[in-house]
Amino acid sequence: DAGVIQSPRHEVTEMGQEVTLRCKPISGHDYLFWYRQTMMRGLELLIYFNNNVPIDDSGMPEDRFSAKMPNASFSTLKIQPSEPRDSAVYFCASSFGSTAYTQYFGPGTRLTVL
Amino acid sequence: ILNVEQSPQSLHVQEGDSTNFTCSFPSSNFYALHWYRWETAKSPEALFVMTLNGDEKKKGRISATLNTKEGYSYLYIKGSQPEDSATYLCAFRDFGNEKLTFGTGTRLTIIP
């Protein structure tokens, strides 16, 4: 298996632009998680899905952030409009079963908003 | 807000020496404790998932113990090698909540 796939790996954009991050979980996994990693706050959970349904989005910073999972093999995290404080590394992770089970992380997308 | 703390924040260890560090978490409503190894410019890699008080897990030279009653877990590395240099993260899950709360990690540097 290729593992969790994220694209793009790096994204540089200007303030106000829309940014879309993509994730393909490991085949057969039924949980998908979006995390953001910053120096100040460490690794924080933004939202997670179970069987394509969003379960908890309480970590989403504000309305500018949205996430979808249209099918079991694809999810997007969208920021519109982007701001410089959104600059971070965004990780997607998937697991089979709940979080008593290992989460497998993708390589991350490093986002820079100028 | 769950408080998951790791200590020390950073650690320099001579190659060949053994070391250990700590993860503290709430002792009530425990469900699972994860350890991850995170190398610079890579993604976190799972080491252990621990669910039972007194649990001990081992993977090569790395092992972990769990005390859910007092709310701590230790990660041990025996005979440190340069490739052990990484940030080690723990993550806690309590009952009734499927989210993991991550600690801020212990950054380990092995000095050749």
C-alpha cells in the first residue's frame, strides 16, 4: 500500500486566495483525520471523519476552513480566504477503527500564505 | 481541555547511552495512549498503542510502559543510535471521545 497520500506537498499562496489541500487515505481505513502543526500549538486536530461523515469539527479554527469527504478514498481541506496565520504544515491521517488503533500519517502539506 | 505533557522538551544523549522520557496525561477516563516517532521533514510514525494499565511494549531497542492509575507513560531507548534522533510524541484518548490529544513532544538528539 502506498500509505496516506497528500497533495500538494508544498503550497505558497497570497493572502486572500483559496487553498485546497487533498488527501487519499489508506484503502480500507474508515477514519480520516486532518491535523495542523505549528510551532506555537504543536499538532492539533482540526476535524475527523468516520465512514465519510464528519464527526467532530470543533478544532476547525473558523468559518474560513471547511473539509469534505465525498467518498472513502478522498478528502479535501479548503481555506477561503487564506491568511498569513494559516501558514503551517497540514497532516492527514487515517486509521482502521477508532483512535484506539494506530493512525497512519501522510507526508503533510507545508502551506505558506504571504 | 485535556492536559498531555511531555518532559523533557529536549534531550541530548551520547551515542550508546540509554535514555527515557515521560508522558503525563489525565488519570481518569483513560482509553488509550499512543507513542509516535517524528523525524524532521517526515510524518509521525506510530510506535505503540497502549490500552491496559501495566502494559509494556517493545520494538527493537525502544520500549514503553504505562501507568493509567497515576497517569504517566515512559518511553525508553536502549543504546541510542544516531538514527534515533527525532521528536517523540505521545497522544492520549479518553472514554467517550474519539479524538487524540497530542503532547508537544520530546526532541531527542543523539550525539555521535
